[in-house]
Amino acid sequence: MKGFDAIILGGGAAGLMCAIESGRRGRRVAILERSERIGKKILISGGGRCNFTNLYCRPEDFLSGNPHFCKSALARYGPADFIELVEKHGIAYHEKTLGQLFCDHSAREIVDMLNEECCRAGVQIFLNVQVRAVARSAAGFSVLTHDDEFCAPALVVATGGLSVPKMGATGLGYEIARQFGVAVRECRPALVPLTFSAQDCKQYCHLAGISAGVIASCGPQQFREKMLITHRGLSGPAILQVSSYWKPPEAIIIDLAPGHEVITPLQQARGHRDMQMARSALREVLPARFADRWLEANTPLGWTNHDLSELERRLHHWSVLPAGTEGYAKAEVTAGGVDTDELSAKTMESRRVPGLFFIGEVVDVTGHLGGFNFQWAWASGFCAGNAV
């Protein structure tokens, strides 16, 4: 039996940050990681350069059953705090669009930094650990693995969500929550490509690889970024963002020419109004092949002023009814998770089970694309690490 002050299940972003903060406070900490190395999801993030935070991180950039829950953690540990750590280790980084910060070289630098900080804090990391059972007694928690039993008065669940199962994602965190009577909100893939219906796929999927700047909307949420046509549907930042809010049988609305009047000016044009004129106008704002295909699928009934106005409206209000998503295999994160009403916003500790903490993606807090989910991992890990 191995005794510690805190056991952390999961060696990802949140778990590592929690371990570092707890170890700095003199706690004896064990990380139990089921994979052969820590930080596997960090390594593949941001195209291998890790979009580790966002300069403009705000509570409004997160989706949760309780939109106020994340405020406390984000206020206690913000982007500047993590940037300070990055700079302390001499890691070169740069800003891309919309405040996104990436490593100049490799995401490996972030993992190495976290590993070094764990070593300095005296954290013990156990790899290739398969959790068989978790139990609680008056003395605290025990975690039974294939080879050992770990015991501690505090247990931190940082097991992540269901996204990217090939990286080892499981539902263990949700199972532990339910085991101890902690409510879990329905989970679903988020930041995920959407799939076309059979009819839409027939019309557009041969255009795979074509992208355009759009505004994608779902209800009141809208995102102005790139849209990408795939072999199965739609992707790109605008679609990934709106996917976190989409639920069947809703449609998503896409403005294909934000800020432009494309068809309406043809009402003033002299000469014959026809498809060729409309095609030329559309090609000014959309890739030619996509412009041609979309116009063929939305050919107006005639060429009166009313018909042209209706075509303009459709261009800015293209309604797409997705057949579904690409699922957890292609999702960047999991929406839903451990109900925030069950947790302390300051410490991430369960309100009903003292000593039990949930942090990171396993919690019902999902960030927008662009470094927000990593910032939630750092912030929630920091809060728990200062409480265990």
C-alpha cells in the first residue's frame, strides 16, 4: 500500500498543474496516468505547437450549465500566470489570431516544463496504471490498480473527457462521480466537425478542401472565422465553434458573405440578368467552384428585383441541417460532464463528498476554440492544488 496526501487520476494539463501546486505546498502527491507518458493530449494540440492559452480569456468564452462557475478559477489563475511560467522556462512563443498563444517550436516544451515543475515539487508520477476500483473510508480514498493500492485523504479526478479515444480517453471520471452520487450532465462531442445530410453531401462533398470566411450561427451564438468543406460535411474554426452549441434537430445558419452585398447591386446593373451575371458576382466573395455549386443549388425562380433580394438573403442565411457530428474521434473536447452545482467554484471539491475533487475537461465547463480549454485546465488545477 502506497500512502500519499493526494492522489491525482490523470497526467494531463489539469492533473499536472494540480500536482505542481499541491507539491509546492509540501503535500506528498501521486499522479496515476493510464498511458505510457504524461501530457499526450498536450503534445498533439495546436498542430504539435500547443495553443496553451488565450490572451483574451473571459468567462463568456465558456459553455456550462452554470455560466458563472468558471469565474472564480479564471480570476485566481489567468493567462498572465501561465505565461509567466512559460517565460520562466525560456520557452519561445508567439501570438496568432484572436489572442491565441503557441509555442514557437514544439508542444513537447510545455510537457517538459510541467514535468520539471513536478519533479521540483516532489510529485511522484506512475505511468501505465490501470485503475480497477476506487473506494472511500474514514481514512480517505483508496485506488486499487493491477499492481498496487494507493491511499490518500484527497482524490483529484483529472481524467479528461471522452474526446480522442485513440489517445486513451475513457469515461472513468464520470463513473467515479456517479459512484459517489455526484451528478453528471449529459456529455456530447464539442469543437467537432459536422456531417452533411445525404442530399447536402451529394451537392457539396466533392468540394472537400475548399474554405471560406463566414459567420456561423446557432441560436444567439455566432462565430466569424473560416469554414472548411470536408468529405463528409463542414469543419474549420467557425464550424467547430458553433458545434459546441448545436443540438439536433436544429439548423445552423451560415452567412457566406459577411459584410458584403453581393446580389442586390445586380438590380441596378444594365443589361441581361442571368446566371452568368450572378455567378460572376458570387465568385468575387467565394471560391469559384463553391460559388458555382451553391448558386446551382439555390437558383432563383426568376431575375426580378424580388428574386435577387431573396437570393441575397439566402446567401447571408444559408440554413444547413447537419445529420450529426464526426463524434468523439474527431472532437477536440467533451461538452457536459460533472455538474458544476456539485462543486465548489473556489476549490473544485465535491460539496457532498469531502476530499473528492474534479478538474479540467471532466467538469461541465467547455471553452471555445483557441486556448481556452487549456486555460480552464490550468485554472481549475491550480485551485484544486491549493486546496488538497
